[in-house]
Amino acid sequence: MATRTLRAFVCSCSIIFLFKLNVFSCQQFSISFQQPSDCGVDSYFDISSLSCVKCGPNQVSSKSGLACECQTGFRVLVSNGASITCQQCPEANQVVTQDGYGCIHCSGRVGENGKCQCPKGSVLVERDGNGNPLTESRCEACNATEPAFSAPDRTGNRCVRCEDSFINSSQSCVCGSSNVQAGGMCFPSNSLPTSVVPNVIFSQLASSVVSAWFSNFMYSSAAACLLFSNRTACQSLGNMCVMNMHSFSTINNDACGLYNTVYRTTAAQGSSQDISYWRANLPWLYYGDQLGLASRILQSEPLPVGFSFKGAQKNSNIELRAAVYSVRGEFLRWEGIGGGNLQLCPDTPTRQQSAFTFGTAYKQSCVLSVSELLNGYPEPVFYDVFLVIQKPQEDKHLLAVPLLNTKQQFNGQFTNEGSNMNNWLLTRRLMLVDTLSGRQNSLSSSPGVIRVASNIKIGFQLVPNTQKGQVYPPLMTVTYSDIPVTDPSTQTVTVSFSLEYTMDQEEARIKTDIALGVLGGVAVVHSLLKTASWKRRIASPLIDLQTLMKFLVFYAGDLANVFFIITVGSGLYWLIFFKAQLFVSVLLPLPAQEERFVVYVGCAFALKTVQFLHKLFVQLSVDIFFIDWERPRGKASKHVEGSGEAKSQASPVSIWRTYFVANEWNEIQTIRKINPTFQVIAVLFFLEVVGFSNLALRDPSSDLRRSPEAYKPPYSLILRYGVASAMWLCIGLIQMIYFTIFHERFVEDKIRQFVDLCSISNISMLLLSHRCFGYYIHGRSVHGHADTNMDEMNTNLKREAENLCGQRGLLPNSDTQTFQISITNRLRAQYDRIIEPINRRSGPSRLVDASANPCEQSTKAYHTMNRFLGSVLDHAHREMDYIVKDKLLFERLIGMEFIEPLDKSIFYNDDSHSFADVLFYGNEAVLLVFDTLFFCVVDLGSQNFILAAVLTYLQQLVFRLIRNGMGRRNLASKTLVDQRFLI
């Protein structure tokens, strides 16, 4: 026991020791976090050990905090590069020299840093001409007059020639009292207003900031530009106007006011590059100083070169080049636009360069941190953007790209924010980030406000009716955001860069409206014909509210077809003509211009839904009855209870044939000419797997496969609808053609099989889709009996195959078994009278005979209806007789019967089996269009083909279940077949 306890104790100690050892081994790789600001006055931050190290005796930390320096009054005695040794000056009235290595007596005063200092206009001399240190420093005055014209340099150690403006204004290096000294230069006092307004207006914040940069350099830049034609100063003044958003006002002493003053004053100097808006020596900032010139600049003359997407003369590259200037007005370089210089959002060079492929709707947006902007853009950089025009065998030319600054003010109004081009004032030169003008106290202070180009958009407009890809000069639209800097580490700003291509869509809109008007009128006429046909088929001459409602339902279906034709046609038009064009002649509508198209699609879907639901309701309320022609083949004896005697009566006829036919009818109620599951899978396969969805992207490429690294532009709703609807319709039509030509002939035709089944079962079928109109399937067996054994059935079929018996048709020597029927009011009234006891059971309880047995009522009504309809078909009722004839071609085309059945019903020969109109099978066109619209509407709302396919499949499944369930109930109630036998 003791041994186990000792062993456990040793194990525990070992584990604890190992744990402690592991902790220590981890701790030896960690260091304490220190930074230069933590080191204090007597220590410096050692960049090698990343820690604070104490300075030596008589030493303090330098301004940077990364080294030590001698205290005031102490000189450097020894320095080996890594450390220094300090020694106090030996005499009490000596100070340390400027280089820190010697001690000297001062002839002048001692500065705050403990070193000699000379008065203004003099330089400090601490060594003789041979470099030997002096015992006492001297202050040598610079000769500010002719011929020296010298003054101390910025360090105060040398006399150099003073600035020319001093010499020119006063013939000395002293700016006289009648002159104005600013920015290190001397100007005559009457040249410009001396009291300038150094304010930067931040209109979004409804505030202004007194800019330190403007205070220091605005007047000097304007005066140097005006008086001395200093090009750098002119560029600097123009940059300040750009930082103030090119704003025009009645104030003539702000940045833009001074620029315009210089512009007007120097009119005699002429223009640059023969451009009237570009004054010599000045930057080009404005296209005139009045509103209303934008249309003349943007739409007066197209570019001399055209764009093409394909072919040997393919030209789809947009080449932009910019002259880049610093905030001080220095020309930095010519720079090609692309690769991220105007795009603040980080991305791969390939995707960024995709912006400059003509016809590609490019948009890049992101969220940037304010702290990143402050660190990455300490000073703004300015761009003058040009479009490079390269004609074959000619030199390159540059076309200036005008700028529309939406935040520019003209006399206090934001005239560029509206869409009216006549109110625009176009400008030049832009910046991306301005973290300089918002600094108030000094240039080294942090800015209180920064300004960011949050939205840059380059737009091209196609010349109307061009066939050579001609476009007007591009327009660059810039929107700036003013951001007050409170917490840069948490503040963000959303920026975007985009290219947009437009064309005049008015002609397309007019043509669409004309097509809508013409086809809408045709739809009205067609709906009136449908309504008239419906009125005739229900034998009602009155025009009442029900008639009006029917007309509206019919018109909804026809108008849905109109909208569907127009939208599909428009989608295919833009898809084909935009993607397949060589020279650019059409451009896609903008997303805002697609809203009208989306409304048309929504109208088509809503109206088609009304038509579909109406069709569904009609099919679920059709009157159906199975006429059994079978007659008893003998007599059977039946024992009578109580009497002990057997009574002889006709053998009963089996009901199973009727049940069998009813079940077959129940099964074919929802069959279609297409396979809905295959339809959904095939459409999804071609769109997503094969890549047809890429045809809907807003670019000229027709490639079905795209590289993952390539830029993927946004989808066009019109192209997306065109691709989706065309794909759904094509696959649906291919299925219908296959079903009609091949499957029905060589595999299975369930409609004709049902007609054959009726003949074999000796069952006819009456369907009344309207009160006095419907369909009749003649199933009377040519053999007289169908309730027989297998041998007799096979014998009968063999005799029929060898033409040893009569034909199946209603008329002698005729094979026509299906008919459209128009019945008289008298026949319909007798039909309703027989079925009335059954219909009364579903009515109010006060009308139901409680003593009647429902089963007996159904059986009695069934036999009565069977005998009645059989006798009518056998011409047993002269007052309810019928005739058989063919329908006229025009009657078939318009779907209306010209002859009204007054005395006799009319049976129209119908070899096309149009009784399928009361099934899904006969309404495939309506179902296909409805499914297409449903799929497209879901996709337009979600931009997801997979979701649209799933919801479309579920929609088909739900409506199929509704049609099956409610159709079974209607079949049971109308045919008097018990629903329990409908499997």
C-alpha cells in the first residue's frame, strides 16, 4: 500500500515538473511589448532588442526616441557610432557648437537649444575658411543689395541669392512695406486681394474649414501665377480650386475665385493647344464659365474611331492616359489609367484591366478604412485624364475627358446633381483622396475632415443609328464624400468605380409600345370572339356581369400572351444583336431602363396565372358521364324471401368495366406532352453546367466558359430573361416534337389508347365543358358485348383486325369515334333533371330528403341517365335528336360554332381528339408558358437559376396534386362512380 502511494507521489511530481518545464520553455521565447513612447526622457528605444535602454551620463533621448544625445551645455567627446560620451563645456560662458562636438563663445544671443543664434539677415560662422574652429562665433550679415542680393538660406548657415520676386519688386532682398510677402515671395500689393478666404467648403457637412495649406500657399500661388507666370504656382492654385470642388461663387478671393481672376486677367496670353478653354500657363479646369455648354461638348461630334467586338478590325480596348501632378503643382509623370490608379478598391490587375474593355459593364465597390486612407494618401495627387485615339498609320492623339463633379456648386446650387444636361458645368482634373485641405492648425496636424472620391463613373454614349461603333466623347462623373475624422481606426467609407455604356432607347421603347398596342387590339378582338363562343355554348343570349367577368378572364389570357411575346422577343433581340454584332450598333439598356421590361414580365406572369387558374377551375367542374352499352346476355333466377319461390330476371351487367374506364380517365387527367422533371433538369444543366447563363452577362463576350480569375460583370435582366425563356421554350418544344412525332407513334399514345379502351369496354363517354357544349367519345363495341371471357375477347379482337365485323364509328361505315357536340337546351334540361337528386345532396340541408337512401338515389340516377343517353344516341327521342357533320375550317380556327342547335343537337366529327382540352394534355401551351414565366420571375427576383428550378418543380408538383385530387372528386360526383374505386 505504501509502495503504491509513493509511486503515485513520484508520478505526480514528475508531471508537475514537466508541466513547469514546458511553461518555462514557452516563456523564454516571449518578450515584453515596448515602443519608443514608453522609454521616457532618459532612455532610448533599441531597434535591435526592441526594448528601452537607459542612456549614459549627461544624455537624454533624441526627438525620434531611437538614440541618445548630449544634454544642453554638453558636447560629444567620443562617438563610435553605437554610443557617445558627453562632456560639459569647460568654461561657464561657452555653448555647444552647431555640430555638437565643440564649445564656443557666442557673439550674439543664445537660443533655446543652448546654441548660438544670429539676428535675421545674418548667418552664423563658427569655423574659419580652412575649417578651424573659432574661439568666438561671428554673425555675418548677408548683403541684400546689388550686386549680391543675398539672404540666409533655410538652415541659416549660408548666404544665397534671394528669390527673384524680392529683387524685381524692391531691388533688394527685403520686401518693402508697400509690398506683400507670402510663401517666401514678394508681390506688389495691388495685384490681388490681400485678404484671401482660405476656407474649404464641405457641403455635405454644412461646414467650412480654415485650411492651413490654403492659408500658407493660396495667395502666393495666385500672385506668382499672375505676376510671374510661374507654371508650378498656377498648377498649385488650380489644385486648390479642385480641392474646393471647382465651386463658382460671387466671392473672388477664394481658391476658385482667384483662379478665375487670373484666368480673366491673362486673356492676352492666348490659349494652349488651340483649345479656347485652356489658358496659357494655367491648368485647364473649366469648359467655360456658363451653364448649358455640356450638350455641345458631349454630343456635337463623335470620336473619330469606332469600336468593334469581333473580326479583323476588332477594337474594344479603351486606352486612357493621365497627366499626374503633385499638390504643389509639380508635374510627376504621364500615367496609363488602369492597374488601380483610379480604382481605390484592391483587386487583381486582370480584373481591374477588364474595366477598359468596351461594352463590359464594370463595377467595383468596397469598404475602406479611414486610417488606411490617412496613411496611404498623406497628400492628394491630381489627374488630368485623356482618351488615347489611335488611327491606323497615324500618331497618337489625346482627347480630353470632361469631368462632371456632382458636388460642385454654381452660385450656391448643386447644378450637376440633376439629369438635365443644360444645367451642367463640366470641368477637368480630379483627385482621389484629400487628407490635406482639412488640416486647420498646421500642416503637420491631423485633418479634421477628409474628402474621398466615393463614386467614379466613366460613361460612353453610342451615336444614334451608327453602324460603325461610333460613340460620343466619354464623360467621367465623380461624387465626393466628406468624412469628419473622429475615430479613424473604426471609421469606414464605401467607394466604387464603374464604366457605363448607354444608347438612346427611345426608338426601342416606341417600337415596343406600337407592338403592344397592335397585339393588344388583336387580343381584344380574340377575347370578344371567345366570349361570344362561350355565350353560344352556354345558350345564354343575355350580357350580364358573368359575361363581363368571362371577357376579362379571356382578355387576361390573351394579354398575357401579348406581354409574353413582346418580352421574349425583346430578350432575344438584345441577346442576338448585342452578342453577335461586329461593329457596335446596339448597347444594352441600363438597369434603371430595364424596370419597364420587368414590369411587362410581371404583368405577363400575373395575367397568365389568372388564365391558368381559370383553366384549372373549368377542368375541375366539367360534367362527365360514362354510358354503358352492355346488355344482359341471359336470365338468372333470384330467390324471393318469405315466399320460398325463385323468380326469373335479367342477368346483371358488371360495373367493373365502368370503374376500369373511370380509373384510366383519372390517370390521364394530368399527363402532359413534356416530362416536367426532365424539363427542369435539362434547363438547369444547360444554364449552369454548360454555361449558357454566361451569355446573360453585361459584356460582349459570347464564351460559355469564364476563367475564375477573370472579372465577372453583373447580369442583364433582359439577357437573363431572354436566355432563360429561350432555353425553357426550346427544351419544351423539343420534348413536344419528340412526344408527337416519335413517342406517340412508336411508344405510347395514352389519349388514343383511352379511346380504344372505351371501345373494348363497350363504354361511351360524355363530357360537357359548357352547359350546351362538350365532347363525346363513342365506345360502343362492334361485337355487341364486352363483358365476356378471354377466349371470346381474343376472338372478337381477331375478327376486328381482319375486318370481319363493322367499324367502331358512331355512323355506319365510319371510324370516327370522337366528336365535339353542341346540344339543345331541351337535352340539357333533361340531363339536369335526372342528375338533380344527386346534386341536391350537396346543397342546403333543408332541400335534402332525409328518408332517401343516398346509395339507392345514385344507383337509380345512374341507370336512368344511362338509359336516357343511350336512347338519345340511338335516335329514340325525335325531340332530342342530333345530326353529325364536319366543322368548317373557319369554325376550327376561331373556336366558335356558327350554327346554334335549336331543334337538333350537332355532333361535329373530331379526329384531333380535342376532348383533351379538359385535360392538362390539351393545354400544354398554357402550361408551358406559365412554367416559363414562373421560372423567369423567380430568377429575376433572386438571380438564382437553381432556386428558380426548384420552386418551379415544386409548383408543378403542387398543381398536379391539386388537379389529381379535386379531379378525382369531380369524377366521382359527376359519373356517380364511388370515389373509393378510383385508385
